[in-house]
Amino acid sequence: MARFFARPGPTRSFRFRLGWYLAMAILWFVGLSVGITLLYRVVPPPVTLTMLFDRNGFNKSWTPLSRIDRKMVDAVIAGEDSRFCMHHGFDGAGIEYALERNLAGDGSKLRGGSTISQQTAKNTFLWQGSGITRYIRKGLETWFTVLIETFWPKRRIMEVYLNVAETGIGTYGVEAGAQRYFHHSAANLTQIEAARIAAALPSPKKRAVVGATGFTRRHGNTIAKRSGVVRRNDQDDCIYQ
């Protein structure tokens, strides 16, 4: 009978401790991530990892959505995520379309299917870059996307996105972008100005907002036209209803 009451061996004891530490780490991570998500529902994120690691420094100016021209909202919906008000963080149709385009292309330029919610999760809580850490980041991005879609209204997601998105070298948020490029507030953007900022968002360090040529100019013009469709079809009603 003595063997049933024997102390756990070294291997079993190590596995027990490892499992306990792992469980505690997961609980702490879940608790902290939920806590900071709830906090950022009402408090502006003071800074992001992308800003902190930007070698050019960063210029930002938090601006409530009520003081950002609606044309800017319509422009990013038109350019980045036309189904923003319809999905719950992940757009299956957009992912499928991106896969089809990638398979049909030559492989030189892959297209993603990230929604505004996913981009907000990444820009607010995580880091940029590629390499092996990219796969870790994508997993965390999925988790934080679920959290913000659960705890934030769509209006808050859009508000945070428009304040933390990189709009140029060392420039973050549409208010800082509007001041830099057009020398006035984001509260008074023209449709073409909003479209130019939206066109540069996927690659703000490479795409020009002022004096744009080639693809960026054409893409901006397309976004400007689609912005009117967004308004007419109430594709922004989850934000302004």
C-alpha cells in the first residue's frame, strides 16, 4: 500500500510545477488583456509599441471621433474594410477574396484580408514587423480582435483606429496627418483629402499623401468615389446610428 502514498518523483514534480506556472501565466495574460481592453474602451491609449519603437519618433494628437470629419470614416471603410459594420472582427468574404487574388497573382505581392478591427487590435496592443514573431503576433491579434469586438462598440473601434494608425513617417492618427499634410484639423477634411490619407494607410512610410502619383493617386481617387457609396448605402450606420 505504501506505493500509493509515495511522494511524486522528480519528473512528475517538475511537470506539475511547469503545468501550474503555465496555467497561472495564462490566467494572468487573460486577466491583464481583458483589463486593458476594458480600460481602453473609455481611456485613450497613451502610446503604442509601434510608436515607442519608431526610430523617427512619433507625433500624435488624440481626437474624439466627434471631431473627425465623417468623410474620413467613410474613406477608411471604402479603402480598408467595406464590410466593417457587418462582420464581428473577421471578414470571411474578404479573406476568401484575398486568397483568390494571391493564387491568381505572380506571388510577388501578397494581399491580406485584415479588417479594421484586426488592424486596430494590432496597432493598439501589439507590434509590427515580420519574421517568426509575426506568427505569434497573428495569434495574439486574433485574441485581441475578439476582445475589442466583444467589449467595444464599433464606434469606439473606429475612433481608436483613426487615432493610432500610422499616417506618415513618425505621424500617428488622422488629426496629426491632417495637420501635417493639409495644415488644418481632421474635423474639416474634403473628400479627396480624406481619400488621400486612406490610400496611404496600408504603407504610410512609402505612399505619398500630398503630391501622390501612380497607384496611390489612382487608389485615392477610387476611394473618394467609393466614399459616397458608403454614405448612400449606410455602410457606416453602426458608427452614426
